[in-house]
Amino acid sequence: MSAFQPTDPNFAARVRASFAKQGVMATFGARLSKVEPGEVVIEFPFSLALSQHNGYIHAGVMTTVVDSACGYAAYTLMPADADVLSIEYKVNFMSPAVGESFKGVGKVVKAGRTITVCSGDVIAVANGTEKVVATMLATMIAVRP
């Protein structure tokens, strides 16, 4: 159970509707596999189309997915009239991204009225084993019309 309480009871539907509009996630073959208050998981399969010159998933792809996971984790706790944007992040790549599939896991560390701090991991899944290959610290902002 999450320690966070969403202000919008329809947060999950709002996250899913926003995610469905992201062309880049469709290009990656990504899907939402978990949407809970303060936590979102995005999964995507390995594809040579997403690889770099050594055959690993490209760092830019991993960053894009975990940034979205962090953003949507923050978004789960924002009011219904807000939107979310990344304003800063730092990523550490710890191992080559080798696997059959990957998960971007975003979690809220500290939620504020305007600024939310999140952490994220990219997890490679190979032969049933999971390994964290990258980690992110991100700051998100609630944008209101």
C-alpha cells in the first residue's frame, strides 16, 4: 500500500489517458504495467531498433522511459487540473542494458504543491533475472493552466 494519498480519485485514468498520447512510448512498444499513488512502472521489450552500436538498449531510450515513469509517478499525486513537466534530472548508467525486456520504475520521494522529487530505476530482465542498469533522480513541476 502506498504512503501517498492522491488528490484526484481518478488519477489512474488521467495517467493512462496522458500516456496513450505519447507517440514515443508507442514507438518503443512501451506499456504501463503499474499505476499507483506515487509509483509508476513502464515496461518495454528489447528491440534492435532501440539499440546502440554494441547492441545494448540506447541510453537515450532508457532515460526517456525512466523520465516518463518518474513524471507519471509525480502526476499521480497532482490535482486533476495540473499537468506535469520535468525540470531536472540526473542519470547514472551502471551496466550495459542487456535483456529481453526492461522496466522503468518511477517513485515519488517528496511531493510538494508545485515541485516533486522522484527517483527511478531502469531494470533489465534477462532469463527471469532482474538487474538495475540505470538510476535517476528527477525533479518535476506541476503546471496549471
